[in-house]
Amino acid sequence: MQRKTFIQSLLATALTAGCLGAALAQSAAPVTVQGAWVRASVQGQKASGAFMTLTAKTDLKLVGASTPVAGLSEVHEMKMDGNVMTMRAVAGGLDLPAGKPVALAPGGYHVMLMDLKAPLAKDSVVPLTLTFKDAKGATSTLEVKLPVATSAPG
């Protein structure tokens, strides 16, 4: 009977530590993410966008992204250049000033998912790893799971 109680105690401790570790990891994340989503795609479509609002705890730059659903992921900006809408990768990363929300939204900054490996079906989930760099050049990552939708949530 003592052996069973000891094993149960070990399991409870491990579960508590695991939950506490997950909570600490989340609270220690360099950036909070809100309203995240990925635009659904159709058969043959080779690109889509990921959108969200990022709020950094300290001054950071969003310098990259990766996902297993795309061959290439880049931080992009769409803007008007005269009468022409242009889209290109953000050179050097996107500034995330401490405490100030930065929107990644259709028609502006976004994470471009290129060379999609399969269509992104509505109501599925896309894992995305965001990479940040601080003023000293140290990098950190944050893994997020984004719902796939045809338009922004809410």
C-alpha cells in the first residue's frame, strides 16, 4: 500500500511541476499574442497570411517565423507606393516597442506563409514559431497555435 501512495505522490508532484512550469513559461514569454489567425486557402493556392497583435514586454524586433505548413515564412509589409500596393519582406525585422501593441493585419504588416504544403482548411490550426531579437542581439522564440479562418475572429 505504501508503494502505491509513493507513486501517486510522485505523479502528483510531476503533474504540479509540469503545470507550474507551463504557467511560468507562458508568463515568461517575451511577447503576448492576441487575436491571432491564419487566412484559409484553397487547392492550388501557394501563399497565405498570419495575423495577430503582438505586445512585447521589452523592446524587441520580430525577425522571423516558421511553420511546418509552409516552405518559407517571412515578416512582410503591404503599403501603397504611389498608386500601387506593394508587399515585401521587412528588412531587419519589425520593431515591437515595449508595452505597445503592434498589429499584424490584412493590408499591413503580417507573416507571409509561402510555398504552402497543403491547403489551409477553415477551422484547422496552424503551429507558428515566432523569432524575436532584443537590443543586445539575443534571440528568443514563442510558439503559437493559430486558428484558420476566412476572416478575422470576433
